[in-house]
Amino acid sequence: MNKILYGKIMEAFSSVLPITLIVLLASVFLVPMPTGTILTFIVGASLLIIGMGFFTMGADMAMMPMGEGIGIQLTKTFNIALALLVSFIMGIVITVAEPDLQVLSRQVPSIPPVKLIFAVACGVGFFFMIAIFRILFKIRLSVLLFVFYLITFGLVFFTPANFVPVAFDSGGVTTGPITVPFILSMGLGVAALRTDKNSQNDSFGLVALCSIGPILAILLLGTFFDPGGGQVESHQVPVVETSRDVVEIFAVQFPHYANEVIKALGAVLFIFFIFQLIFRRYKRHQLARIVVGFFYTFIGLVVFLTGVNVGFIPVGQFLGVEMAISPLKRWILIPLGMLFGYFIVKAEPAVHVLIKEVEEISSGAIPQKVLKRGFSIGMAAALGLSMLRLLLGIHLLWFLVPGYIIALGLTFFVPAIFTGIAFDSGGVCSGPLTSTFLLPLAMGTCEGLGGDLMINAFGIVSMVAMTPLIIIQVIGLIYRRKLKTSDELSKEELEAMALDDSAVIIEYDYEGAL
């Protein structure tokens, strides 16, 4: 167990180290920062590494087997209405439990956080129900995505313009470290009971559909609330003079995030407890493993959230402001943003969960290396375009509309499994680090430029969620072409052997003997 945990922490270290070095180099050559601020950032990065290690281990032990077991058991009941009702309730519960949504709700003025969270949770619950229905009745994912995104962009014309970026950002932040492991594994459990050849392909796509629900919910909410230009929450760089001050800053915040995580995991545990009482699915040793896994998940999330919120948010906003106010340095934000995007996706906890699941289901045919590179390229493109949009003051829809047209068009040409992975990755890539470092970076940049925070700063999460949809499907096209080329070569070799009289064909009987 200790060796496994050590391996998880070292994997997290290799993921977080590049982004940490980039920030440190930027503080030396671009934006000098106080020593105390840098020390706070380094401590935050260290906590992030430890938290990621514990979280990924906890997800493997608890969240994944729990979600998969619930999915299998609900499908076995052959009661479609019950399965859909439980899916709706679970969607609401795990969304309310998502820490990223709490962060976003505090950033949006004029709408009470409780109402915003409730609207988003209902959106996720409804589309989680649709996602399970799709798997059970073998509905093609690309058709549903096309229909619902067409409705979404149609609704945009009836929503205040300064509310659209918040709506699309909400679709990304709701699929975070708590929701993704559960949703992915539950989809795998439901699909496992199907015996057709497309069952594994259909196990993906749940995160993709669940990301649409919050967008539609917030767009509808925007027709009743006008957020205006509003004031959003500002994060001041903490004043730190001694190492004790650094410890105190983190120590004060630990109980706050521990309380948030207890509420989040408590809701999931309660549902699991009721499920176990009714179905008695798990044996004693399995329950013990899941409980230990929840303990690891709790430690991981508390440490991770404390690290990124205390150490990353202020630094991201400070870096954005200081670079934006300089006419020369502000343009460096484009390549710097691309660097951040390329490396920061590797530190997102839910990304590791998705990559592992994909490799297992595809039996290694889709390797982790390819997906990691695809995610990194997508994130780099997203951050580069986002910084360009901020500097030029271009509205978000000029990027989202053509981007989604390309992404949805590709769904009809790539293998189905790549469509599911691509649209799932959009929600997975926009995790805690996006909302606690990249969004504050965008807000700081917007503040330094004197732009409208609601229109310009928000939208970076939706850009992060959009670009992987295209990149991963392009990988799918390349993969499909290679398979086709391989098949053609095999046919040519067989034809050549048939024409060659000297070719010897060895036949085996059913037992494999000559």
C-alpha cells in the first residue's frame, strides 16, 4: 500500500514540477514577487502534490468501484424508472458536493450562490439521467450532442451577453475531482452488462452530456437574473514576513476546506450507505477497502484544495495584473499562457482518472502517452486563444461557435470511442487548477487591462473545455487511418502469398497442434 501511495505521489510530483518551475522563472524574469509570496506558492505546490497522490489512490479504492457497482446493480434490477430516478438524485448530490462549483458560485454577482448551485445540480442530474438512458437504449452519442448543443447555442440569443461566459464556464467546473470518478465508473458499470460490441464505446460520454446540463440551466437562469458588470471576489496576495506566517495562513484555511470536503463526501457516503442497505452488494472486505479509500480521498482533497486555493489563486491574479499593465509584457501572456496550459493539465486529478480508464477499457490500444500529449496540446491552444481574446477584447462566442461546429462535425467521422473520450475530456481538463489558477490569471489580466470581468475574464474555463474536443478527435482520425492502412497492407500480403507458389501455409487444428 505504501509503495503504491509513494508511486502516486511521485507521479503527481512529475506532473506539478513543470508548472511550479514556470511560475518561479516568471517571478524572476517577468514579474518580481515578494519572497513571502513565492514561499507561499511553493508550500501550496507541495501540498498539491501530496493531495493528488492521496486523492488518486482514494479514487482507485473507493469512488471507482462504488460507482461501477451502483451502475451494475441498478441495471440488473431491470427497472428503468428506478435506474433513472437514482441517476437523477446521484447527479444532484455529487454536483452539490463538487468544490469547484462552490468557487464559481462566489464569483458571480447578483445571483445567490444557493440558487446558482441548485440550478447547476438539477442540470447535471437531468443530463446524467439522459446519459444512462442513452447507454441502456444504445443511442448514438454524436446525435445527442448535436441536438443539445444546437439547443444550447439557440438559447444563447435569449440570454444577456454578459451572462454567457459564466454559463459555459459552469459546464466545465461541475465535472471535477468528485464527479468525474463516480460518473465514469457508473457508466462503465451500466455498459458492462451489455454484450454487444459497442458497449465499451458507450461507457464514455457521460461526462460530456453532464457538462451540457449546467450550461442550459445557467442560460435559463440568466433570463431571470441580470448579473450586470458586478464586482467579483478579489484575491489579495497575502502579506508574509516569516515562515511562521506561511504556516499560519495554511493552518487557518485547513479547517475550512476540511468542512467543505466532509459535506461533499458525506453526501456521497450517505447515498452509498442507503444503496448497500438495500442491495447488500459489497462484502465486508470490499466495504473495508472502500472506507479506507474514502479516508484517502478525504485527506487528498483537503490537502489539494488548501494548497491550490491558498498558494495558487493569489499568485495567478497577481501575475495577470502585473503583466497586463505593461504594454510590452502583456503580449508575453499568450506564449506564457500556452506554457501554463501545456503543463497544468497534467496536474488535474480527474485527468489521471480518465486516462487510466481509457487505457484499461481499450486494453492498451489507446495509450496514456498519446492522450496526455493530446490534452496538453489542447490546453495550450485554449490558453493561447484565451489570452488573445482577453488582450483584443473579442467576445467568447466568436471562438466557441466555430470550435463546437468543428468538434460536432468530427463526431460523424471518428470512431465512437474517440467521440466519447473527447467530449468527456472537455469537462475533465477544466478542473480545480483551472478554477483556482487559470481563472484568477484571466481575472487579473482583465483587471490590468480595465476590461469587463463578466464578459472577458469568464470564459477561460469553457475554452479549456472546448479545445480537447477537437484535438482528441483529430487523434481519432489519425488512429482510424492507421488501422485502415494496416488492414490494406495485410490484404496485400495475403494476396502476394496466394500468388506466390513457394509460400507455405501452415494449418492448425482446433487444439493448436500441427
